[in-house]
Amino acid sequence: MTKKSSLLLLTMLLALSACTTAPNQAPVVDRTPVVTPPPVAKPAPVEEPKDKDGYYTVRKGDTLIRIALEHGLNYRDLAAWNNLSNADDIKVDQSLRVKPPEGVVTAAVTPPPPLVVPPKKTTPKGDKKPYTDSNLAEMQKPEGENGKAEKPVQVASVAPAPAPAAAAPALSAEDRELTWIWPSDGKVIASFDEGKNKGIDIAGRPGQQVLAAGAGKVMYAGSGIRGYGNLVIVKHSNSLLSAYAHNRTILVKEGQSVSKGQTIAEMGDSDTDTVKLHFEIRQQGKPVDPSKFLPNR
């Protein structure tokens, strides 16, 4: 091969190598526009329905019996006032009358006469705390327990001074005549705590006697209120009632008059995780501290 041929071959090889070499390329940039999702709108806060005077708006989970308990009423009266043929047929957001219609008067509960036999040692005689009366109808009751007519009281003379929102209403003259006993023996394992525990819890054994803490009339006996199990409610006056929950057995019926200290149920653990008596006192439907009514022990 001549020198000229070698030079030509070298030139061709160089040209071929240049053709197969990848050219420099600019970097690829992703120019796809970034789409920002729209902000998620927060749900508007749910406002509690505002009740008109004398009416109650049904909330989720309500039952007619629970509404009656909260307002210190008999659920049968509520059903009658609201033309309910079925006490279970209430709906969320339904407005229910919780005060008697005009011209309808609910009968006051007249406590039965006191027991003539001496009280048992396990049921000490109750003590009572006097309070100022703010219930005109009760203060104008024409005849007292001692048989003497009570002097009518003018509205202006009994109007109490403004009290804190958490303060319980004043007791009427009739309520101050009531005496109380402990509904059962046993250790108090949970005290009254407004907003958390609406009464007190008393430990005991299955079948232990549950006693009426005061004289009155049974306004409810059953298991229709969630969280209370077998429940007895006794009405003592127009504004005071007591409740006895989680019983094993109920020994009284609705409409039955009971005496202070009478056995009304047997202690149990219905709708709870331990044997106990949950005891409440309610004044005008509002839970109040039972220790202000029960005697010291």
C-alpha cells in the first residue's frame, strides 16, 4: 500500500468515526405546569338547635323517656301533649312540647303518709336543708302538713337574688318538708360531678336491697333509657324526683305509691360493667348533688 493510499484510508476512518459519535445534547427540562389543588373548604360548624320556650328539639340518640327525665316529666304526659300514639316514634329535629298545653294541669304527686314503724338501723332518719322557695304555685299551697293554712306569698317577696348559672333552683316549702335516707348500704365509688357524673355510684352485691330514698310515686319503671339499665324513677313533688339505675330486678310498677325506705329494686349490673347502684336526684329536671339531701353517715 502506498503512502497516498494509507493517508486516504486514515481520512475515511476519521470521517466515519465522527459520524458515529453522539452529538452533545442539551438537558431535557420538564416544563409541565404545576397544578395546585384548590383548598378544601372546612365544613361549617354544626349549630345546636335553639329551643323555643316550652319546647324541645329532638337530638340524635334521644328517646322520649330520656327527654322526660331531663325535664322532670312523665313520658306518658309528653306523648299525650304531642299527640304521639307511639312513644318511640320521634325524629331528629322534631319539636316537642315539654310544657302542658294551655288549660291542662298536671296533677301534683302527693307523698303517702310516713311509716308508722320505727326505721331500721340501716336506714337512718333523713336530715333536710332549708332553702328559699321560688315556685309560686307551691308556696301558695292552701294547706300545710301541720293542717294550718299557709300565708300566701307575693311574687315580689320571694324573687331570689340573681344566682350563678350552675346554682340549683331554690326548694319549695313542700320540698323542704321531705326527708331522705340512703337508697342502699355500700361504699360511694363515684361522687356527683356536674357534666360527668349526674349522681353518685354505690357499690354493693347482686340482689342487695335498693330502697326509696323518700316517699313518692313511681313515674317510670323499665329499661328504655340507654346507659341506665333497669331503672326506677320516683317523683316526690312537683320539682323533685330520684332515679335508681342498673338494677337486677325491679319490684315496683308505674303509678305505684312508695314509702320512704320501701324496697323498690334489687341491685345489679344492667347496662354497666360492675354491680352498683347509680342514684340521682333531679330538681326541675336538672341533676343536683345528692349529698345535699342525704343525711350524713
